[in-house]
Amino acid sequence: MRHISILSVTTIMKTLLILLIMSAFSYSQEIKKNTSSIGIFGIIGNSNHSSNIIDDDLPELNYCCPNFKKGNGFSWEFGASIRLPITRDISLNVRPSIRDISGILTNKESLERVNVNGKPEVGFSNHTLDTQILTGGMTFLLSYEPIYLININLGLRYSYILNAGFSYKESIVSPANAIFVENGTKTRNRQDGNFSNLNKHLFSTEMSISYGIPLNNQESKLIVPEIYYSIGMSDLIKNIDWNIDFLGIGLSYIYKFRNKTNLNSSPIKPD
């Protein structure tokens, strides 16, 4: 499991303090005001699995000795966005969403005996663990706008595992014409099921950079592309090192509520 050190927490707090100070010094009534907004968003990308699964760490699998160290897979996220201003440059962005962080882990293993045209030979096989992991959760981001419509976002996410299933198999990769002695095919030990002993509650550090593209003259409707990165801080399964990171590109449709208050306007004096 990844632990957040005191130094890391101190660094994050210092960064947020610097952002607040920069916002205070850069405050100007000439620049458009920060306003609340709502929207929807979607992200597609790649999940990166980092694990240390050895021997019988996964009792639900009936296999012999593959050690899974890493894997990856196509992932996605879809949800809503609620943005609340804190200062002119800083906002709180709350994102309830569904996130898929599935991935395929593989491990190559040598085999002492495979069947090649009726003769025993040494070969190699791939153990494949195809995971299907779906989560629902809430992301809390502090958004800093150093330049109008460009946002740097940093925060935390809480996820709850909705589903965590798997498919497993072992397949011969070489020699090309080899088969397993016991069943006469190139694949054995096919299994499907669900992981047990799950850590249902996952936490991750979230960060992204985004740019708003106005769709109308009032700039109340925007398309917002972003680059997004999530660093998993919790193990998927209890007592097993298994973290999942997520890198993707996203697109949001945002509606900004208009702020009609103008601090530069002077009160109208009666004649």
C-alpha cells in the first residue's frame, strides 16, 4: 500500500498556500469574475496496474505459481461536474462519477514439458489475468486558474468498488506448434469469478490540466478538454500490494452561471 508521508502532506499544503497567496496578489476587478458552473464529463485512457501477486495470494484462482507484477488496460470515466468559486482564481470542483479501471496482468513462465508433434519439449506459457473493475465515487479538486480559461486541478478521490471480476487462463506461446500434454490444446486452467477479500474503499490522488473553449459570446457554455492523471493510494485486495493508476484525456460540457455583479460600476446618482 502506498502511504502519504508527512513530507508529502506538507508539500501539498504549501502548494495550496502558495496558490491562495498568488490569487490574492493577482486579484483584479478588470478580469472576468469566477462563477459557479455545472456540467458533464467523460474520460478515456489507460489504467496501469502495479502489483506483487505471488504463489497463492489469490485463493479463488486455481493456478500454479505465476507472479503478476504489472498490467494495463483500457479505462474510462463518466460523471457530472459541480464547480463552486472560492476566490477569483480558485474553485472547488466536485465530481460524482463512475470509473472503470480494468486491466490485464500477464506473466511468462517456462514449462519443462509440452507436446510438440508427439514429443516432449521445453516451452513457454503466458499466464493472463483479465480483470474487470468498476467503481463509483466522488472526486474533490481544487482548481487554480492562472490564465483565463486554463485550469490546473489537484485533489483527492474516494471510490467504492461496484464490481471486481476476473478471467484467467494459461496459454502456450512457444514453440508455436506446442500443446499441453494433459488436454491436447494450447490453453489450460480457464477460470472466471470474482475477487474475494476486496478493499472496497479506495483512495487516490487526482490531478489534471484543462482549457475551456467558449461556445457562445456570453462564454456561459464551454467545451473543456483536459489531460487527467490519477495515482492509486489503496490496495485493490487486502494484504496484497496492488495499486492502480489512471492516465487519460477527457472532455467536458460546462454551463457557467452568469455573474451580473460588476465591482467597477459606480452607483447611479439621482439628478
